[in-house]
Amino acid sequence: MDYSGAVYGSLLAASVVVGAGTLGSFPRLELMVLLLGTGLVFWAAHVFSRLFGARMVHGPVSRKEVRRLFADERPILKAAVPPAAAVAISPLFGLGVQGTAWLALTVALAGQVGWATLAAVRAGASRRLILVAGAVNLLLGLVIVVFKVALQH
């Protein structure tokens, strides 16, 4: 499995939470739709860009190749599910809208760091490189958190 899509999708989900701003009458539902909808759009964009790239290099693309590309890019879409699920269950913890956003952001960032670390482990990286992969992704996630704190919508 190529974990880069899951890392990218998790960072994308974190960015969606930060950029969500003021939501309407149904903030949890709207945030869930934003997370899943954005994941779906970016997944489709990646599939189609790879399809057109493959077509330009190799000519017509077979149905088998199309199905493979759909599957290969699926981690981008899947990465939106845990933060959306966190939003869905946030009322069980008595969280308001801001608490829900922080929970979703935390889950997205944990996914980003977790997928990057797992990718390094599966690639046979040294312990040092595994720590670097986790630390760099944590730093990228913390940049998103700084934006959230600085913008506090």
C-alpha cells in the first residue's frame, strides 16, 4: 500500500477543519459533509489527473488500469472518514462546536503522523528515519494548529 495518499488526505482533512470557519444551523453535519465531500473531490481529482497522465504517456487506458487507479488513490478518501466519525460522535463527549472541531483536527493530525510513521516502518527505514518521518508530519500538523489558533473563527 502507498501511504502517501493517506498522509495527504489526513493533512487535507485537518486543513478543512481549520478552514471551515463559521458553520450554519447544523455545524456537525456541515463539517462532516465538508470533510467527506472534500476527500471525495480530491480523490477524484487525483484519479483523473493520473488517468490523463497515464494516457499521455502510454496511450489509451484499460478498464483494469482505471479500476487500479481508483483503488490506488482510495487512501485520500479514507483519510477523511476518521475525522468525520469524530465529529459524528462528539456529542457523546458533550463537546460544543469548537470542541468538536478540535477533536476532528486532533484525529486528522493523529492519522497524518500515524500513516507517515507506518509508511516509514513498512519501507524498512531506520529508527531515526521513522522518528524523522513522524516528527516532520507532526510539525506540518502543528502548522495547521497554529493557523487554527491564529484565525479562531
